[in-house]
Amino acid sequence: MSLLKETIEKIIKDSIIKCGIELPDNIQIIKDSDRPDLSDFQSNIAMIFSKQLHKNPKQIAQDIVSNIDSKDIQISIDGPGFINIKVNNDFLSEILTTEDFNKRHLDTPKKIIIDYGGPNVAKSLHVGHLRSSIIGESLKNLARFKGYDVVGDIHIGDWGLPMGMIIATIKEEKLQLPLSVSDLNKIYPFASKRSKEDEKFMSVVQEETKKLQNKDKENIAIWSSFKNTSVADIKKTLDILNVDFDLFYGESDANDDVNYLVSEFRQKGISTQSEGAEIIDLKDYPMDNSPVPPFIMVKSNGAVMYGMTDVATLYDRIERQHADIVWYVVDSRQALHFHQVFSVAEITKIKKNTQLEHLGFGSVLGVDGKPLKTRSGDNVALMDLINDTLKIAEQKVSENVKTKDLSEAEKKDIATSVGISAIKFADLINPRTTDYIFNLEKFISFEGKTGPYILYTAVRIKSLLRENNTDFKDSKIILSNSYDKALAIKLCNFNEIIDRAFDARAIHILTQYIYELATIFNDFYHNCRILSEENNDIKNSWLKLSSMTLKVFEIFANIIKINIPERM
Ligand code: ARG
């Protein structure tokens, strides 16, 4: 809870206790006001106690109010017993002055490994990877801001059947190595289609995959070559999105642990034979009260499955990297997969005390409300989507921005910042698990709940501070009207929002707050003529509030990794 709310809660709590009312633990007494014109905070505590005490809520509210002993707040009773709270200006500025927006320090920070991005070698990135990257990157930086020791791992898909498909095609067609990215992007869909239709080809693919997994020299050499090409391409795309990883591990890195664990689970009798495959039974691990199919450890043809690579990767994360918490930012449609992996980790005891969380997300939809596809029904390539966005962003920037004195390079940078902020903000304003419609025109608008609107507001503050020449750093915050007061109250809430967003692994809580902060700031900016204000104390206080607002925008920009330009 924010310091401001905590302080007010304490005042009201003391009064409730004086009234002789017994307070249950963890009860929330005040909340943000639904009617900021009438109050800053409100409490319906009297209504809650009324049932319990068989007493008129208005009477209870009056008792509470008359026992309040504080000059920091003003209280009134509304309707049948709602308590309205207004904060006095001096008290508010005192609290805001003690607020610290900086990064937290935890005495013994827990280690979080966050698995996100999850692109696949040879298949180009699509919008699903976009969401994982954007959300994962933000959660990683939020956890770091909270003071956790956080490691991001991309967990590239580089070891399954698709690898065999590429190798088989390269061998059959005697293709020259290294392949170009565009060749690679053509081979996979072709080979994937062919292996579904052509049984013979499929068995070659399986053979090549197995040889690769057994570290056959030739296959490893071919695989390394196209993996390098693919990874370089993936990095280029992620770079534009400002998404970066501490570890660039892939499924292939789990291979030795897969072999070790398979024989361990076999020896300990944890796995059993079933129709040629080796499975781990999950009868005792239902999901949402529904039975769960067995975990397939090794398929009947000896191939290692996706689930087992995840179990082995988790083993490394716990055993050697000493993770306390592992987050998987992966499509919600993989919920069953993670339920199985986590259950196996428990059964086999590799989990130890680690906290495992699948942080799923919803789909990106087209304007028709169906999953976003190209006209021919394919997944939309992420790079195409980014390029389209940047093109529109360039147009918008030349229309909206006073760009006369900017160089072409500067304009391009601004357009990139605008475009990327548009995509990221539009994603992160939604609760993680909901689907959303990809509507570029709407996302990239300078007005409304958009990334560009936030950038525009932050840039406005930057230029305000540039134009000003007084030193306000050590000035007192003096609140003089409803606009600066609303801004101060919003700023006081920042630390609470950070905690709530982290606890719920929900960046949208922060994103929504940032949008509200921008709106409140712009209201304040339009109604308080800062630079022409004659009272220097008030002017400096307004400048200080503005720079605190900018600080919050900068923290946000650093968490979701967008760039606030100097001018736009
Ligand atoms: N490569 C997978 C895909 O594209 C996602 C990987 C997610 N992470 C994991 N540890 N399974 O579907």
C-alpha cells in the first residue's frame, strides 16, 4: 500500500479501535475515490460493520468520525454511511516529499529465471513470440526494479523434429551452406508440409533428427550453420523491440540432462512402458479437476519430446543456476504442457522448493476478431508487422511533430520510438491473459490510451524542464489548486502500483496507471501556466511535480523498454 494510504488507514483504524470495534486482520479500510470531485479516498467500513454489529451504518460512521484525532485529513459522511476523506495539502506534500521512486533493494534477493521469447530456429518469429517477448521483457525489468536477481533465458526451439526437416532437405537438395535467412524461411514450411504428406520423407526426417540428437558430426555441423543464421536474424528483430536476454540457451542445451534424467527416472521406476513409449503417469495430478494425460518421456521411436526438454532445462535451472522462482511467459494454450512439466518436476523431486509459474497470455487477433493471419492464412511474420508499424509511424511523425529543424536521422529515430511504443503499450494495457485486436491505426494515435500519447506527454515535460532556468531541486512542494493536488495524489500511488503489478505479474496495472498519470499531468499542465507563474515558490513546486512525473515515466519506459525522445 502507498505510504499516503497507509498513513490515512492508520488514522482511521485508531479511531475504529477507540470506538470499541474489533478489526479483523488484513481488512482494507480505505480505497481510491470513485468521485475525485468529492473526496480523495473513501471508506465503506461502516457498511461492513453494520451487519455484524446490528447497528445503523450512519451511526457507526459518525462514531468513527468523532473519534478521529488528526489535522491531516478532513472527513465527511455521505449517504447511508460512506466515509469521504480529503487529504490536507501540507500533509500530502510532506508524504510526497518522503516518497522514493528509485529501485528497491532486497536484503536477500531471490533469484528469478524467466523463460520468454521462445522463438524457434528456422521458423520465423510471429505475433505469439511478440507477446512473449514484450510481456517477458517487462516482467523481467519489473522484477529487477523490485530488487530481485533476475536472469532472462530465451529458450530457443532448436532441437526437435523441425531440425531434422531442415537437415533432410539440405542433404537431399545438396544445398550450399551457409543458407540465407530467406532460403531458410522457405525451406521450413515446404519441408513441414512434405513430411505430413510423404511418409518416406518423414522417416528420413526422424532418422536425421535422431542422428542430430545423438551428436552425429555431420548433422551437428549442418545444424550449427543454419542455427547461426537463424539466431542472428532473431537477434536483429529482438533488437528493434529492445528485448534482450542474459542467456541464449536452447532446447539443445538440455540434451545431456535429458539423457541423464531419462535413465534416472527409468531406474527409479518413476517412468513406465506404455505402447512402446515411456511415460510418467499423472493420474494424481488433475488440472482444474480434470484428469491429465500421462507425460510422454520418450516416444515409441525413441525421440525426445518437448516436455522432457523442459523438465531437463528446469533441472539445470534449479540444480546449477539455483533458481528460487521460474517464470514461463508462454501462450496460455500451453497451460496443459506446463501443468505436466511442473507435475513431473514434483513427482521426480527435481522441483525442490522452487516456485514454478506459467504466466500465460492470450492471442493477438485481426480486426475480424479471429487470430491474426495473413491473407493466405499464414501466421503474420513479426518483422512484417514491425515494418508496417514503422512505416505508419514515420508518416505520423511527419504529420504530427514539429519536425522542421530535425535531421532525417533524428526523425527516423523518433518514428522508431513512436512505433515501438505503440506496439508495446497496446499489448501491455491489456490484462495478460486476454486476447486483443491488433489495430495499428488506433495504437499509433497521439491521443487516447496509446504509447505515443505517453511519449508525447513525457517529451512535453522534458521540453518544459529545458526551457526553465530556475533551480527547483530543493524546493518545497506547495499545493495550491485541485490540479496539482490530483497530480500529487497520483504520484503518491506509484510505489503501491509497482507492488501490485509485481504481485499479480500484471504489467497492465502499471500501464493503466501510467495512462492515468499522463491524463492528470496534461490536465495540470493546461490549467497551471508553469513558466509564467509569478509566485516563485509555486512555480518551483510545479516544476518539481513535473520532474517527478517525468521520473515515473522514465521508470516505466525502462521497465517496458521504450525510448522517450528528447523532442517530438
Ligand atoms: N518454442 C516454443 C514455441 O514456439 C515456446 C517455448 C516456450 N518455453 C518453454 N520453456 N517451453 O511454441
